[in-house]
Amino acid sequence: MTAKLIYVATRSLDGYIEDAQGKIDWTSPSEEGHLFVNDLLRPVGTYLYGRRMYETMQVWKEFGTSASDPPSARDFAAVWKAAEKIVYSKTLKHVSTPNTRLEQTFDVDAIREMKSRATRAIGLGGHELAAHAFQAGLVDELYLFIAPVLIGGGKTSFPEGVRVGLELVNERRFPENGVVHLHYRVRTA
């Protein structure tokens, strides 16, 4: 059985994953939302990150380790640390988080092989890395979190020039902050 490659992104209502200054301060989940994300990502055995996404996620090396941190943060930190992480970067010289390795290039054939061998889902994060995966037809599902904010510009959540048919699998609203989660499956021909 082939493992699913799942693109995970929080985006603004107008389609951006970060604003024009590279900020993502509008993406913080509520406690209920964070617990939902934890359960959603618990089956992921490997995360594929570009350099910027990896640098953003490095906070989980320390955050979530204190008894004073929220339970959702402690749970996510444990889940994240236990998973394998592969960082694709030509500029990064080393990685400093548990279960992490560095690769210079995103090799489509290597990812196909990984999907065929993996027993757990594979998570994908980062705009440029996602562009490669979408263009190669590697993405199986999408977990999108739509934040109720318009930011007017920045980095888009999807690559240009790629057309992918999707089937809505599930949706969930988080009334406390207005975020909507949409789970899509890629339609195959």
C-alpha cells in the first residue's frame, strides 16, 4: 500500500500562507484547533519541509517542553519530535532537531519510492516544496486551514500553472476564531 502525501497549510481567505513581509502571526490556532491539528497529524510518520518551513517549525524543539505550556502544545511537540523530518535546502548547512536529515534536492523518484515503502502518512509543508510535489503529481490529500483574514499579498498557498481536481472529504469550523478546516482528496484520472 502506498502512503499518502498530504499538503498541510494555513492560509488567509485571499490565498496567502504568509504576508508580504514574510509574517505568519495571523495563523495561530485556538486551543480547540490545536488539539484538532494534533489528532489530524498524529498519523504522519515523516514531514517534508523546505528550508523556511523547517526554520519556522524549529520552535517545537523547545516549545511544548515545559509543564507551563498548554497541553495542546506539549502534545504537538511530542508528536512532531517523534516523526522523521527531511529538510530540502541548497543553502542550509546543518539541522538541529531530532529525527531530521538534510537533502540538497527534492528528488521526485525518491519521494515516489518513499511513498511506496512508508507505513504512515507523509506530511508536506512549504510553498516551494509543495510546488514541486504538485507539479510531479505526488500530492494525494490537502489539509487546509482557512483563517478569517485578508492580507492583500505575500506568498500564495499554491503554485501557479498547476491544475488539480479535488474532492471534498471533510470540513470543520472553529467558531472561537472563525478558522475553517477543509480536507480534500486529489481526484485521479
